Amino acid sequence: MSVKLLSKGILDETRLLKVSSGEMYFGPTALVAITRFNFLARRGFVRMIAADLHAIRSSLRDLEVNGITIVDCSKAGLSNQETVNHLRDILPRVEKAFHAAYARDRVSSNW
């Protein structure tokens, strides 16, 4: 989902809007609106990444339950024959990188 938002250029359009606002950018109303948008966009991305990680964990369990041990992950930049065990092994590194990037944003999941 976050990749689709980036590929459609939605964030680039908001950056252009900020730049085109000129001196109004520094007005109180614009600063509040832009800050609110930035907060909501960042929170949305954090939620989407957390949901992606949850879906990956769930999918790995489903694959194991169904006896599937090899997966083609070439579209994700991995090999076309990744083992489910290897994917499970690298998932904590992905989670760690995600949490490190947003460590200061860690808030209750009841946003």
C-alpha cells in the first residue's frame, strides 16, 4: 500500500504544494495544517508497515501449515527459491530496522 502511494506521486504533490505556498508556508494556519498532514501521513505509513509485517508473519505460518517450504521471492529482490525458514530468519532484521527508524514514534497501538 505505501509503495502505491509513493508510485502515484501523492507525497510529491504535497511537497510541491508546500513549496508553492511561498511565504504563506510560514503562517500559523499553514504550519498547523502542514504539521497535521505530516503527522497523519507518517502515522499512516507506520500502520501500513506494521500491517505488512503482521501479514508476512501470518503468511509464513500459512505456508508452513500447507506444507510449502520454497517460495519465489524474486520480485522482492530475493531468490526465486527462498525457504520459509530463511524468510522467518530474516523477518526479525526487517522488524528491527523498522522499529529503529521509528523508535521515537512508538506509541500505543490504539492511536
